[in-house]
Amino acid sequence: MDGRTRLASSPASLPTYACKPDWSHAQARWDAFWDMQPTDRPCLNISVPRTDGSRIVLPPLLSPADRWMNPEYILAKTLAFFEEHHLAGEFPPAAPYFMAGTTLGCGDSIEFGEGGIAIRPCMSSMNPPLNWHPGPDDSWRVKVAAICDRLLDEAPGRFIVPCPAQFDHLDLLNMLRGNTEMLLDLIAEPAACRDRLREMRLLSFENAEFLRRRLESRQAGAGYVSWTNLWSRRHFQCVQADAAAMLSPAMFKEFVLPELDWQGERYGYLHYHTCGYQQHLDLCLSRSYLRVIQYSPSLKEPPNGPAHLEFYRRVQRAHRGLDLAVPPAHVEFLVRHLRPEGLAISTTAATMAEAQELLAAAAHWAGSCAGH
């Protein structure tokens, strides 16, 4: 393997899943990913259409909320996913991420649509109190927990249930207050904004820990899965601040870094999603707890691929992981031009044979280009 780390199989005592017979070997690759160990190729999550699966009939949608909050509908969608897809490479045997966590703490400020769940602005100013109320008395918590429980009923030996989550602090405040209003408040009322963000911290931590413990109590040893389909046997937290696309680096340092520092102290391992902006990368890389950067180009940018190569290399030079969803046409370029350690690529293939060819080719391409 040219001096690269040999991958040992994961312990046989860990859960196995019918939809992923090679999961033990995939787990070993994910261990190497998080430890930044050199390997023969990147982690590759390859989704392949399946034509031999059973047809799952979805329950009727009786209201707009059913698409996102009906446990039986979400379970049927989950089972349909596995009947309609093969999971090749390191693709985790996990239920597709579900959006129900967006409702947590938001009372009657929720709107359901075909495309997702929206939070209506409900704060007329940054003055107290914070109009966000998660916790034991939150009616949405009961509904989100019911979805988790229903999936967990069917999960053993079949799939991992991912942990749902509410938006992170700055993005949630942006939704509760309104985009334009919050941006103006950051300038005119910075102290009040910092106070509201600090109020969110303990509330969001309790919320996240409640759901994490609930899932762990019924799928111990399953590990943890991000909404982007990264897997780890150790707990890690997915974080983001999409509103930071509209902030200067100075404002990012003032309003976002303290939130990341607070989460980093508690979770240790953070996966940071950056949505169409690159101006804050140096500040992110100044934090050792940010272990993985996940880049999602904006609609005005080219997709993940050659256009963003220097950004990816900046991340790799800082010895951080990269999480990229990549069109099939760009996979070879990135595997050739980036180091395989700490690199995870999600893509698609038309057939399982094509997926297997890609996996074999990736081991040949990795490390083939100078200048990594």
C-alpha cells in the first residue's frame, strides 16, 4: 500500500445491518478518516439506484405537517429509501436525515410546506425575553421524540437512526428575528444580540443532549451520523452559521466564534458546514476542535470540483478533514489532486458495477498528482 495505513476490520461486536454487509470494513475507513490516517483512497459515499427492491406504499398526507411530522410517513419514506438505493463504499446504513428538529422550541411560529419547515419571525426586537422555548414542556419535543421512537422500533439490524437537531444559534436567531432585522441589530444592538445568543446556549445544549441520550439508550454502539452522511463511532456535533455569509470576518469573530468555542468545549469534535462562503476559513481553522469542513457552494458558484481546489487545499494544509458532495464528473479530479487522508466524497453511480469500478479506480488515482 505504498506506506499507507492498512485498515483493520472494526470489532465484530458492533451492530451489523442488512442493507450494508460490508459495514465492518467501512467503519475502519471512517476511523482512519477521523484520525487523519493515510489510506489508499478517500472515504466514498456512493448512492446507487436499486431496481430489485420492494415497493413501499406511503401513507396519505392528510395535512402539510404530515410530510415532516407523521412518524408512520417518515418511517415509510425511510424504508422506501433502502428499497430504492444501494449503499456503496462507505455510505453509512443510516436513515435519511429528517427535518422535524426544526420545530423544537418554536411554538406556533412554524410553517410546513412541500419543500421543508419554515420558522416565522416572532421577535419584535432583541430585547428580552428570548422567544424560543425548547425543553420538557415543549409540545414539539414530544412529536420529535415520537418520530425517533418509531424509527428506533424498526431500526435494529436494519439501519441507524440519525439524531435530529434544531438550527445553530446565529441561524436560529436570524429566523426568529428576521434576516434584515437581525443584521441591523448586530450593528445597532450588539450587546443585546450577544445576550440572546448566550441565552440560547444552555437551552440548545439541553435540547441536543435529550435527543442524543434517547437515541443512545436504544441503539448503543451504532455510532453517530451527520446530515451529510459522515459516520463516527465517537460523538461529534454538526454546526453551521449560514447567516455568516453576510458577515465580515470581524463580525464573524465577534458573533460566531464565541458560539463555536462554547460548543467546541462541550463536544470536542465539530463538523462545520459552510454554505457558499469562504471568507471565514482562516478563523475556522484557528480552532482545533473544528475537525471537518463541509463545503456547499452557493447557487451562484460552480459545484464542488476544480473551481474550489485552492479552498480544499487550504483545509488540508491545516490537517483538517473535508466533507464534499461531488458530481460524478469531478470525482476523479479531486481524488487525484487532494490527499486521501481526511477526505470524504459523496457522489452517485448508475449501477453497482460502476460503483465498484469507481472504488477501485479511486485507489489508483489517489496520490497520483504532485502538489497535494
